[in-house]
Amino acid sequence: MTDCLFCKIVAKEIPATIVYENDSTLAFRDINPQAPTHVLVVPREHHANARALAEADGGLADEVLKTAHTVAELDGVADSGYRVVFNTGPDAGQTVFHVHAHVLGGRSLTWPPG
């Protein structure tokens, strides 16, 4: 999609602090972090939300979750604990409609988040 912010980041048309990338995903730091580790994991293919990602062929949802864990390992929060969040739809707080997982960690995370 030509007007999608995250597609532009994947295409490297917009700069981002990339933490990790592979053939199917890209992980980059959130510009408004809510925890010491706050990284967004996006599939390189455009899918609007978690439902669309789940319906995609080829195990892409698995790859997003594997990348989320890799990010947690790289940031040193895999053993102490981290949260993976998908906001799906406006009522859930989704503002960029390219599915993305938030990887949060590095401090105690309360529940419910709000």
C-alpha cells in the first residue's frame, strides 16, 4: 500500500531504528515507548489487522511471534518476561492499520493495562 506508514518503513522509505529483520518480518523501536523495551514487529506483507494476519497463508502469524521472541532475547527481557500485544481495530487503540505486535518489557508490567 502506498500510503501505509509501516509499508514505507518496511520499504526503508521512512527511517526507523531497526532491531531485527528477516525475509518475512521487520522489528523496530516504537517512537513513543511505553516501557524500556517497546518494539513493533510487522510482517513485510501488508495485512490490516490480526484477523487478516491469521487468515494469511504460510505461517506468517507464527513468524511474527517468533520475531517477537527474538526481539525479547536481543533486548535481554526474554527470561524476566515480556508482553506481546496486538491492537485490532480503533476501539482497541489501533492507529496504523498494518498489523503489528508490540513487544514490551524491561520493567514490571501491570494488568490490566487500561
